[in-house]
Amino acid sequence: MQFTLVNVLALAAAVMAETITVDVGKGGLHFSPEKISAQKGDEIVFHFYSTHSVATSSFSDPCVSGADDVFSGVQLGTDAGTPIWTLSVTDATPIWLYCSVGKHCQNGMAAVINEPSGNQTIDAYKEAAVNVEAAKPPAEAQGGSVSTETGASGSAAPSATASASGNSTKNQTMTTTATSVLQTSHTTTVTSTSASSSGTAAGKSAANKQDQMSYVLQFLTVVGGLAAFVI
């Protein structure tokens, strides 16, 4: 029973994480959305269309990465939005993103995760980027992970179920049922057809957080009932 409870606690933590989709270069030199709201534990999944990259920089040095900045490497995207590159958010501090290919960054291909208040805006970042002579990403790809899959929904929950395969039938029932509840809320997709819709994307993210809290309450109710059944 103890082993099953460990799995349940892990699944409960996973339900609060959000997966946010960002299109890179779909229909032009831009990220969509270009303003992304994320919390610690969330994952940003970048879908590549045509040849682009995702690199991070400081606000003060647009289009220029430091040694510790993350870099997807240049990806040869397709009409299907593959490959994909996933970046895990470790805190709520602002993260400035740009495409290092050619003059893409200088032409406005930039985005921000958790845009701060004040003068440090994505528009100000783009304005400063115009004067950068050449984009300078890290020498090699680092941070994040690349995949050719079009999505990863359901990948975490089944592994938790499989890890409990040596337990009793009752424990398997509990884990499987808990997993099915989680799968209804594990992945939230945030998309935008243009940079101007970034405010809408942020609003959807806030609404999705409220929905997730409702799912958590449902999840805990199911776990409580199943725990009594197992005992």
C-alpha cells in the first residue's frame, strides 16, 4: 500500500504541471504566442515550422546568449510542426527567447516567458534587437530536449501505472483509476494564431489553472474512495 501511495502523490503533483505549446515560425518570423505565462514545473513545448531555433538571452543583450543559456540547436521544421523541443520551467523569472537563424532575431522573432512589469517588455527587446550585428547562440545545443514526436500526452501517467505492476490487483485498480483521472487534465495546450493574441493566451492559462484545481479536488475524492477499498 505504501508503494501505491508514493505513486499517487507523484501523480497528484503532476496534475498541477501545465504543458504549453508554442509554434516557432508558423506562418512567418514569429513565436506564437510571443508572451507566455508559466509557473515552476510547467513545460513549454516548441513546434518547429521551417528552419528555426530557440535560444535564451538576457534582456540587456538581445540575440546574444551567454555560456549558460539554453539552445535548441537549429531545427529543420516541417509543415507538421516537427521536431519539437521541450523546455522545463524551473522558476517564475522572465526568460527571453529568440531565433538565432540568420537575421530572424533582428527582424522581430523573439518571445518572453513571464514578461515582467515595467519597461522590460517584449516590444522593447525587439527594438533593441534591430541594432544587433549578428545573433550569437551557444556553440552547441544545451538544455531542453528534442523529439520527433508530435505530442507527449499520456506519456507520464502510463509509466506510473506500469511501475506498480508487481502489486495486488486492488492496488493496480487504484493506480489505474487515479491515472485515468489525471489524464483528463495533465496536458493543456495554449496556441495563438498571431503575436497579437498573446493576451488571450495568458487569460486561457489563468483559466486553465482554475480548472486544474477542480480536477485536483475530484482526484483526491477518487483517491480517498479507492484507499478505503484497498484497505
